[in-house]
Amino acid sequence: MTVPPSSVQTPRILIVTPEITYLPEGMGNLAQRMSAKAGGMADVSASLVKALYEQGADVHVAIPNYRKMFHTDMKELFDRQLDRVSQALPENRIHLAQDRIFYHRSRVYDSAQNHDTALAFQREVINNIIPRVQPDLIHCNDWMTGLIPAAAKRLGIKSLFTCHNIHSERLTMDHIENKGIDVEDFWSHLYFANRPDNFEHARYDNHVDLLATGIFASDHVNSVSTTFLYEVVEGRHDFVPDSIRNELANKLYAGCASGILNAPDESLKPYADPHIEHHFDADSFVEGKALNKAKLQAALGLNIDPDAPILFWPSRLDPMQKGCQLLADIMYQTVADYHQEGLQIAIIASGAFSQHFKDISNQHGLQGKVAVSDFDESLSRLGYAGSDFMLMPSRFEPCGLPQMVAPKYGCIPVVHDTGGIHDTVHHMHYDGKLGNGFRFEHYNPDGLRWAIDEAIKFYKWDDEQKNTAIRRIMRESDEFFNHHNTAAEYIARYENMLGRQVVAGKRLIKI
């Protein structure tokens, strides 16, 4: 049915996240001072809040009070608390979870304290923030918020749970209760390692899986790509625990699971990137990329050669996920086979595998053709702007961002067909009128080498035909891979769950 725009009150949305950045002005006193980022969750949460707020939604945010990262002292915090008392609730939309464990941290996650941090955060949300905000819907993110959908269900509040990564922790109810969370009222909505007979039986020896609980107790769950969701449910990844796979499957088959892609940081656009000197867009990329290529080659000690195709590796050097070994196995032979073309490889990424690439380069005398540098934000941006192709042979990828960033810069992805990569990269058509990259299906060195060969064939195309294809890809990437589209997907999900509009000026057709 169609819900008349003024027939119901606009619902209040509470977004609960351990990471966020870029909150819009007007959200609260700390809005422009907050920055707590470890990955893509921070940008997605921020873009969603921004979109909701700017469209007039009643959106609130719960996040730990990372005083050190937010650059606030005790006096300033006291002054802000006085301001809060004088403001009406709708005017105060940032809700800081208070606990000493947050105050002096310099990063979001710390393996030695993650359990206590997660419980302190959820304690404050459940005991204080939810009663104060009284939301109609709570949007939770990853295992550090996994108990909140269970508490929300007990209160009759709708919840959406987003799985950014397949990582979980397990704790006993006794441990959870000792940290100040009274789970007796909602223990039946928790996911236990073994089915409990009663509350006391579950309390001490039966561990609660936090990620599985978030999935189990929520009204709807989303992964950060549709393909990865189906890969998990179909058992294609042996690292995913059965508990997670089974609960996602239950939600999917019940029509309560979906995939919503992340989007790159809004500053990642070659015509306005603050990290690069030579800006360009789809109309001026030929000259712009040439200038950036020369600067990249000089910065990395590569041969200064405007005609050399450059393969750029931006992803962290994690051999379990990112496919480092595939490149290592073929790197020397690939550079040797394309000696005449002057092929170069630029690796700007950190990780233990870095030394293996350096050893191969030193052993075969590939200096000037292969460069290996630790990750640096400005250098990485220059890598996108100055390279011709981006390498991302991931074994698995829940979403991935480099394959969405690269084509914005006219840097064409060379990727393994998996997860979020499948949903964002399509193999180049023979005439360049369709597709935005080179995608291989079989996860092995030969598969990667085949995709690189396809990329070099494209590099040798007639300039006019090749540049027309790159121009199209840059424009399409700008249009599709952005926070506006991601936020629109989440807003639609909220409205479907609530059966009413979340932002003003829209008419919702309930499905």
C-alpha cells in the first residue's frame, strides 16, 4: 500500500558503530571533530548519517567516546555536557558511550582489549543510549554491536545488522553480565555455541557468539555485497564458521538478508583529490595521467618511461586473502616477457609479504621495473592517478574498495572474480563499449597471468578506441560508486522494514 506522507510520524533511526568519520554540521558539538576509522565501516556509516540528516531524517549516532582521537579534554567535555542539558533531544544527535577504556585509545581496535571495549560500548548503548533516544529502528555494525539486536528485540524495536567482515568473538553470559549488561531479559535471543536448556545452564560454560547473535536476533541482515552473501550461504569459503553460515542462510531463505555495496571515500576523485598535484577528469585524463605517471615513477625509483604500462598493487599484503603469492609466482616471468613494452609493477602496500616481493626484485635485478613501498596515503593516491592497471587477485572479498576507486582514476582493475569484486567489475568487451576491467575466474597464477595478458592487449589498442573506453569507465564509476547510491539502498531498507518513510518528501510503496 501507499503510505501518505503526513499520516505517520517520521521514525527515529539510531546508528550504532565503533567507527565513523565526516559527520555533518548540525549533528552536535563534536560533529566536525570526530574521526575514528579502521576501515570502510567508518566511511559507510558517515555517508549514511550524512544522507539521512541532509534529507531531514531523525537520525542519531552512538559511538564510543574516543577522547584522545576526538581531541577533547575534561574541561571541554564538561562544557559540552552542560550544552547537552540545555539542548532538546532532537538537537543532540551524537551519543557518546562513556567508559575509561575508550578515553585514551589512539586506534579503534586493540586485540588485548577488544572484548572489554565491545562490552563497555554495548553496555552504554543498551543501558543508557537506547532509553534516552527511544529509536524506532537500530542499525548495528559487526560483532562489537552483536548483543544490541537481541536487546532491541526484547524492547520491540526493529534492528538491521550489517556484516562488514566475517569475524566474531565468543564470550560467556557470566562474563557479559560481569561487565554490566543484564542479559537475563533477552538471553533467549542470543546465539549460543550449544543449545541451552535454561538460563543457568547457559550462563557459565556455553559461549555466546557475538556476530551470530547479531545476525540471529536482527530483523534484517545485510552483507556488503550480494555475491559474498551467497558465497557464504553456499559454503564456498571454508574460513566461515558454520554458525555464521547457517544463520545467514536462515535469514536469506526467510527473505531477511540482502547485499548492499560499500562506496569509496568521497575525496577519492582525480579532479579534486587533495593528495595529488595534477588533477584530471574523464575529458583530460590522457595528459593528467601522463603527468602523474612521471611523478609516480620518480617517487618510486622506477624508470622514467611515459610509454611503460604500470601495474599497481594497493591492497594490504595479506597472503591469506589478497592473493600475494599469485603475483609472486609470476612476477619475474611477466616483467621479462613484457621487457619490450617496459612493463612496471608498483606495490604500495604494507604487510609481511612485502619482503618476498623485495627478494624477488633483488634476486632478478628488477630495480627500475619493480618498486615495493610501504603504504602511504598520498603515495597510494598517486599510484591510482599514475598507473594504468590495478591488481587485486583476492581469494575472497566481502566488498572491496580498490576495484571501485581505480576506475575513477582511469586505472583499470585486473581482478579475481569473487565476492564484491564480482558485483563491481565486469570483463572488458571486445570493442570496449562494455565492461570496466579484466576478471579471471580460476584462483591460481595462470589465471592472474591471463588477466594481465588481456590488460596489456588492451593497452596496445589504438589510442582513440582505448581512450574512449577509459573515458566511459571513468564516468560510469563516478556515477555508480558513490555514497549517495549506498545511502539510498540503506534508506530503502529502513523504509521497507518500518513500512513508512524515513526521509521527507518521499512516498513509500510497501512491498
